[in-house]
Amino acid sequence: MPWLRRLLRLPLLVLHLVLGAILTALLFRGTPAWRSARDRRIVRWWLSVIPAILGIRISVHGRPGPGPVLLTAPHLSWLDIPVLGGVGECVFLSKEEVRHWPLIGWLAARSGTLFIGRGRRESMEEAVKNLSGVLDQGGQVLVFPEGTTTSGTLRRFKGRLLQAAIDSGTPVQPVMLRYPHTDGTHPLVPFVGDAALVEHIWALSAASGVEAEVVYLQPITTANRTPGELARAAEYAVRLALGQERAA
């Protein structure tokens, strides 16, 4: 029953957020969490519990390439972060607004998330520099090259952030992410437009049968490629995996 699922899940989710705040305050000090193997494991575990609390079943095919790699994935919801972060140890690039979300923004910043402002050239350049820095030090990063969330139909991948892979000499690995449903994408998952986070969590907490499918696709070498070429290659690979071969 929806009300019973909500009654069980929401208190657990609040307790898990409180636990995250305590762990972050005690353990993540100074250097970004992704630099420590222990901290990466803690962040991955904490993120993986969120889909579990919400009753979301995740299937994973393939794995991230060894060593530093820049991952690209479709973006449908805030839920993408705990789904992808719970199955792999990567640093995320998020919009600047998330930094100011109550508690969640603080947790994200302290655990190593990078941020990018919208519409400012200098912010893009700083984001590329920060992504390159993580890759140069052996970390893995994940970006959403559509630049916004969608309802499930893939948009054109933008290539500017993929300059970080070229600068650091690391491959780009596309990731197919979807939340399958009889209508294509589960209607409760997309978090688009002016949707409110609390209302979205409220609706999702009563849902049943939500699934997430993650497929790590073949890495793409960056040698002799432009950011635009990398973006088109990554987008095409994801389109094929999603069955959306024709451009949207």
C-alpha cells in the first residue's frame, strides 16, 4: 500500500541523511573525499542506501574502465546521483544551485562534488580545470553532457566539459542509464523544470516497481578527437543502447 511504503521509507530516509551529516562532519575534513579509498567507499555505501530505502532495484552491466576515466550519462533526476554513485566511485559535477540546497548541498560539497555555474564562460573553464585535476590524480569523474534533466528522451550531448578528458589524456566512457517502464521511462522518476525536491521525494517514496538499469559502454579514446567529436560518439553509443538511434 502506498501510504505504508511512505510511512516506512520517509523516516528511514531522514535518519540516513542525519547519519550522512554525522559521518561527513567527523570524517571528511580538508582534502576531497575522493582522494581516500576509505572515504570513497563510505560515499559509495551512503549513496547506495538511498535507492534501497526507496525500493528501487538496480541492475548493472559492465564496469567503469580501470584508472582515470571521464564518464558521461543521460540525466533524468536527482536520483541519478545515488544510483550511479552507489555502483561506482566517481566524482560528480553538479549545477551550482545544488551547493545551496539545505543539508544536501553541504553533504555534496564536503564529499567531493564539483560545481559549475550556468551561463558563465569562466565557470565552464574552471569546471574543466577541476575535472582535469581529478583525472590527473587518478580519479574518475561523471558529467551529464545534456546540460539539463529530461523526461527520458535523450538530448544532444554538449562537448565543452569533455575537454577535461583531452587535457588529461584519459578516455571517455558512455554510460546508459534508464528507469524502464511500460511507457518508456517510469513517470515518477524525471525531475525536470520547476519541480520541487520535497514533493518529488514524497511522490517517489510511495512508488513500487521502480527499476534502474546501468550499462557501462565501451570507452572512447580521446586521441586526435575534438570535444565535439567525443560528445557525438558518446551520445551515439548511448542512443544505440537506449534504442533511440534517431536524433531527438
